Amino acid sequence: MAHQRVEPQGSVHPGSPTASVATVRSVPRRRAFCPLCGGEQQDKLASEVATAEAALCAGRCTVAWQVLTALRLSESGNEQVVARRREEWEAREPHAATLSEILLGRWRAGDWAVAPEDLLGQLR
Ligand SMILES: [Zn+2]
């Protein structure tokens, strides 16, 4: 069995995709926060936002979210990624970041050098 792995470049935001969804809870009278950049949505109450997507900023964050969703979908169906995850889980190692996690970390940090608009065009 091959134990080859690709190490992530630089530091990665610890927030996982699932953790970002959990931040959008139904708390009355609170503003919703964008699950991507964390920006407060002035025109949306958290109680009115049913899904993480609904709290996204219009524009770039929405495009970025679409890219990440498409990437995660392909990663979850990727046998190499799934096998690697299982090995890391069994060895209790922190898992190596996938492309979607690296991108999420960069965009969260405000690094838009990799434009989501460009990626979306390639994914389609
Ligand atoms: Zn945003």
C-alpha cells in the first residue's frame, strides 16, 4: 500500500467545512454571519437564515462557496482522499488538508490570489 501523501503548503485555517456550518445557528435577534468570510450580514437575521448558504455575502463569497461545494463533492468521491483519511484516522494523525480546505483557509484570511470566479469556470 502506498503511503505517499501531499503535505499542505503553509498553515491552514483550523475551521473545517462542517464547523463553519455550525456557526450559523438560529439565535433570535442576532445578525447572520457569512460562513465563508465571517462578515456580519446587516440585512439578515440569524433566525431568518435556514442554511449556511443563505448567510453568504452576495458576490464573491457566494461564488467561492459554490467552488468549495463542487470541490468537496469530488473529494468525497475520490478514493485516494477517502483512503488517506481512513489511514490518518486510524493513526490518529491530523489529516492533510485537501484543496477545498486550503482554499477555504486562504479566502477566509482574505487572500483572493486564487480567484473563485476562475475556478468555477474550470469546474463547470
Ligand atoms: Zn462573506
